[in-house]
Amino acid sequence: IALIIMSAFCFAVMNAFVRLAGDVPTVQKSFFRNAVAAVFAFIVIKKEHIGLGWKKGNLKFHLIRSAFGTLGILCNFYAIDHLMLSDASMLNKMSPFFVIIFSLIFLRERVTPMQLLFVIAAFAGSLFIIKPSFTGMAPIPALVGFIGGMGAGGAYTAVRYMGQHGEKGPFIVLFFSLFSCAVTLPYLIFSYSPMTLKQLLYLLCAGLAAAGGQFSITAAYSRSP
């Protein structure tokens, strides 16, 4: 519970820094966010003497986690740039509902009525806290933000599977971060948008916050139902 709350805080800070970075292209924001997380994860792996290799049978789930996670980040950042921050954050917080659905379908985890009730209550509570202004949302950015929440849900389901099959959290974060950097690198090579020093600092801070969010949410989904 503490880990999932910590991840929510870190990702909220990340969203704020992404918004502060201004008119930097979404793909470019994603690259810098994941580059910082990759460096951070590599340092942790070296410090804790974790091997740079996946456990047998986990490669497929690393690729699923990375593909869905990259989709989730790109969609989330696009929504942040085109919607009110509260609305974009609320759409991204649909991910726990998708985790429940995907865990039920793919991991055969049993979902009790009480658990489902608690998650619905939590979602309703977050609506009261964040107070999203759904009335003025543009349909395309809202749909993209919703897809981002679905992508995150798929990614975290894969994280849960790997966490229960011996994969270390720092390596999960490193694999995903490098995968996402590789996907977005061609865009930077051919369409790099110059940034001010302030924008670069904001994106580096977003990356640090994202690293904290990635480590805590990976640990949370690996340890709890």
C-alpha cells in the first residue's frame, strides 16, 4: 500500500514537470524521461549486483511490458499536453481497472466482489479529490489518454507476472526504459526540437520522478494482489 501511494505521488510529480517542459514534442519528452530512468536503474543494478539478463521464460513478458508501457507513456504525455492536468491524470488512473481485467483474463487471478467494490470506491474517491472537468475535454486527446491508461494496465499486468517469476524490479525498469528509448530515438535523430536549459532541467526532473514511480509501482505489483 505504501509503495503504490509512493508511486502515485512520483508519477504526479512527473506529470507536473512534463507539463512545465512546455512545447517539447511528446516523443522527445518520453525519450528523456526514460533515459534518466535507465541510468538510475543501471546504477541500482550495479550497486545491488543484479545480473544483466532476464529469467527463463520472461522475455516475452518483458516485451509485452515494454510495448504497452511505451504506448501508455506516449499517450499519457500527449494527454498532458492537450488536456487539463487533472483530466489527463484521471484518465491515466484508469490503469488499475485494466490491471484487474487483464489479471483475471491472462493470469487467472481471482477478483472478489469486495476487491472490485474497493477499487470502484477508490476511483470514485479520486474523482472527488481531482475534480476533473470532463465537460470541456477534447474527444481525441481524451481517447488517447484513456488508451494510455489501458496501456499502463497491460504493462503492470506483465510486471506482476515477472515479479512472481523471479525477475528483479531494477532489471524490469532497465529493460523497459532502454526499449522505450530505442523506440523513440529515431524521432530524435531526424526531428529533434531544440530545448532551453529550463526545459531540459524540467525533463530531467520528470525522469527522476518517473524512476521513483517505476521502482515503487514495480515493487507494489510484484508483492500484492
